[in-house]
Amino acid sequence: MIAIIGHPQLLVVGVNQRSSSVSLRERLFLEPEEISDFLKTLHLAGISNGCLISTCDRVEIVSNHENHDKANEIIINALAARAGFSVSAVAEECVRLEGREAVQHIFEVAASLDSLVVGDPQVLGQVKVAHRIAHETKMIDTTLNTLLEASYHAAKRVRTETAIGTRPVSIAAAAESLTFNIHGQLSNVDALIIGAGEMGELIAQHLKNRSLRNLTVITRIEAQAATLARRLGGHHASFGELEGCLRDSDVVISAVGAGRHVLTRELMEDVLQARRRKPIFLIDTGVPADIPPQINELDNAFVYDLCDLENIAIECRPGHDEELIAAAQIINDEVGRFYKARDGREASAIVSALRRHFEKIRESVIAENIIPSEEATRLLVNRLLHSPSGRLRKIAEDDIEDLLRYEETVRYLFSLNDLCKKNEESEN
């Protein structure tokens, strides 16, 4: 196979829910209005094109670059500078995917198959926002644009041909049903969301759309809390106000997933006492869990995690697994389609380049004003074959097996075997 030196290839570099800690992702998280400046920083450092996807699950950059080692170094340095961590510390938690793996990953992200909450409908919108910002920043080349457009087609197929998209909606509806059972009409219910995890946001948005009275947002980063509160139509508070917010909340949605508990049994005992034993419905969407199981032992504290809600939504695990298998097959098909189309475009580009090259040689022969057509065409043929002949001789000197492979390619491209066969038949 002929290696094309300096040929750009797709690359994904960044952190996600499987590779990194919540603390690092929180530090790296970029609001949409921050992405453009970050992309400009990458451009100045040598990344000519790129799209940055920033969600609670991931901060990842997809680029089309001829030198993956150099691009990886530039991106990790930029991420480390934003996080305030050492380059080596960030590098340890980063993923690096190249070529086909990068394409498959972007398709899976767009289809919400690579999220903590599989089927989260918000993810595709977040990818499209990232695409738009990169385009406005002039960081989208033809290859990246084609990749992202193809990922939307793959995501649409997954959503329309499987039941993957029904899972988050079912869970949110189950949360709504439990809230009504515990507290009655949502118009009399106040809720608190701790953290900015996507499933927590989805449930909070669902309850808000069902006439939830008040919603408060608390995250460790106040700017993130303010943005989420605006998006959800609520207000935000600081972590220092957590206990007071808990006392005022009938529903608490935890969406941190930091690997440590954000609430304690002692804290909830005090909160329930202050509420005069008025019940609290706690929804733990953290992975790993945010709420210790001991809280569920308290009277008037009702703790449900995603599995509990999923069971209430009567979503059968074997059926869900079958949907995941079907979705994976769709992604595999779409990746194959993407590469087939790309290879076709590249073949067309090579033929166009070859045509331009031949045309320049033809023009040079015409410019010499050679009148006899036989002499002119002979000169044209000699010039067309001059460079390929020299290269084949050099290949033969270096490696005879390489020569045989190139010879077979030339015979195939110019149908030389068929021509020889016709000549033999005419001679007979």
C-alpha cells in the first residue's frame, strides 16, 4: 500500500466520562461562548481546523491533521493550561482516537451511545452547537464538515430505527409520576438540582415543563450553575447554601457523579427535622452514586437511582440490550458508508490532479510549435512517461517485490492485461 506523507487524518483528543475524573472535566468544561476563543488558541498553536464538543460527559476536540503526534501535543497543552494542571496529569486522563476509531466515536457521540445516559436527546443538539461555533470561527474544513453531517445522519437512523431515544424520556416520566405520588401537583413542588449531569438536567427540565413551581441549581462552579439555571428557567445558589436549599426543596436531583457522596445521613436528618418530617424525594442520577444508601433508611426520605426509575418505566434490560446491538450495527454501517464516500471523493481528486498534470505537459508540447503531428504526439507520450519510467527503475533497484506491486497497479489502472489479451487474440 502506498503511504501518503503528510496526508491529513481525523483525530479525536480529549477527556470523557470513562477516561477522566469529574474534577478534571469540571475544570475543562467550556460554555458555548467560550469555545470560539479556545479554538482560536488552538489555531495559533498550529491546529488549522477543529471542533470542540463540551458537555458534562466530555470535552473533546476532533481535528483533521497531517501530524497526529504534533496535534495531540498542542491540544493537551491547551487543555492543561485551561485546567491549571500539569501537561502530564492531563495526558494521563486523555483519550486519543485516530482514523476509523475517531469517526466511529463521533458517530456514537452524536447518536448518544457514548453518554452516561444512553439516548440522551440533548447530545445531538450540543454537537450541532459545537459544529456551528467551529464554522463561525472558520475552523471547519471540508472533511470535518462532511464527518459531522454524516454523524447527524447516523444519529437520525439510530433514533428512528431503534427505541434508544425512549429510555431517557421514560425515566423522566417515571420521576414525574413518583413526584406526584409523594407530593401531589407539581405546581406546589420546589426542586433542587445538585450538579450539572445531563440526566439530572433532563429530569429537571421535564419537571419544569410539567409546571414545577421553583427550581434551584447548585454546582461547584457558580458560572456553570448560572448558565444551567438560565437554561432551565430557575435560579442558582452557591454550595455554601446547600443545607438551606435542601430544607426548602421537596425534590432533590443529584447529578454530580464525582465518586464521592454529596449528601450525608447526618445532614439529611437535620434537614428532615427542620422540615418537620415533610418528605423529600431524592433522585440520584450520579454514576457513581451521589447519595449514600443509609439516607434511604430515614423516615420520609425516598431515594431512587436511575436503575430504580428505569424499572418503574418498565424498560426490560434484554430488550434494551437488543436495541443497543441494533444501534451499534447502524453506526458500523454508517462508518462504512462514510469511508466509501470519502474514498470515492479522493479517487476523483487524484484523477483530476492527473488530468491537470497531463494537460500541462500537453500545453508545453504545443508551445514548442512542432508541426508534424506524429512527432508532436511521440514527444507528448515520451514526456508523459518520463517521470513514471524513472520512478519504476528506482523502485526496481530498491525492492523487486515493490516493483511487482506497482506494475500490477499500473496494469489494472490502464487495462494493460486486457489490451495484451486483445493483441494476442488478433494475432491468432
